[in-house]
Amino acid sequence: MFDAILLGATAQSALILSGLAVYLVTVPKSVIGAFAGFGAGALISAIAFDLIPQGEGLQYEQLALWLLVGGVVFIVADQIVETRFGEGGGSSALGIVVGAVVDGVPESLIFGIQVASGQPISTSFLVAVFVSNIPQALAPSADLAKAGWKAMKMLLMWGTVVVACGIASGFGFAITDAFGASGDRAAAFAAGGLLAMLTDSLMPFALERGGTWAGFWTVVGFASSLAMSS
């Protein structure tokens, strides 16, 4: 289980690196949008070619059901965060933390599933998760730094998210190890949650920050992830 926790935390470590980077460099809005577009395209490819094949042990009706369950769970959790802390979790530091955890849980679950089931770790999915976290941390961190946050406080905030996602990865390991065949269901569940996150969060953010070029970077991310999958 420790390997799963470590892998889940490592995949989310871009949150810490990006959060601290705002104290060293000023990242243009268009570059943040490009990262968001690339990450979205890479995640779409990873869902299609890594996660869905892991759920092919299910009948198509069951696969579709678990996709829907994952999407509904993400949307409900995201709605709770927006209602409690403000849209995007941006009204408070705690809102940002909770929002990032909600986004990261479906990704983290799948790493735990892969470790528990003995599947090779998908490099394309790992890269997709890492890159998609860069814009998620850059934008709010820049705002918080301007508001007077010190680097240590920023480190503590994003470190909390990384630890929480590591625990989620450990949970994915535990349920797969305990129930065995549930790995395909958990993969479909995670894929549904990621698809909902892409539509509600990452892709609109990419368009807002990157403009029409966000579509180009989405294709680049998809193609790059596809190349790594093959």
C-alpha cells in the first residue's frame, strides 16, 4: 500500500512545484492556458486508452453504469465545494484545498488500483495527471502570493492536498486488494469522474486562459499521450 500512496502523491506533486514557482517567475496567462489544454487532451487520451480498457472485464451495461456513478459522485462533490466555499473554491484557502482534492481523487484512485492489481503503471496517465495539475496550482497560487501569502504557507496548503491524494491512492489499493475484481469497476468509476472534471473545470479553464489556441494544445496533449500509450 505504501507504494500506492507514494505514487499517488508523486503524481500530484506538480501542485507543490507550481505553487512555489509563482515566487520565482511570472507565468503569462496564455502559458497557463496552454498547460491546461495540454493536460486536458492528455487526460482524454489516458481515459480512452488506459482506463476504459481496464474496465473491459465488465459488460458494457455495467461499464456505462460505473462511468455514470463516477460522474455523478464528482459533480455532487464539486457542487458541495462550490456551495460551501464559492465557485472554484477560490474564496478561501480551504476552498482551494478541498476543490483540488475533489479533482485529484479520481486520478489518485486509479494509481492505487494499478499497483494493487499488478498492472504496469501507465506513463501516459502519470504524465497527464502531472501536467494537468500545473495550471490548477499556478493560477490560484499567483493570486494568493499577491495577497501576501508566504512560500511556507503555500507549501503547507498544497502539501496537504498531495497527502490527501496519496491517501486516496492508498484507498484505491485497499478496495482493489480486498475485492479483487472491483478493479475494473473502480477504473470505470475514476474515468467517469475525470470526464466530468474535464467538462466542468479543466477545459473551460483552458479556454478562458488560453483562448482559441487552447484547442490546439488539447490536440497536442492528446497526441502526446497517445504516442506514449503505444
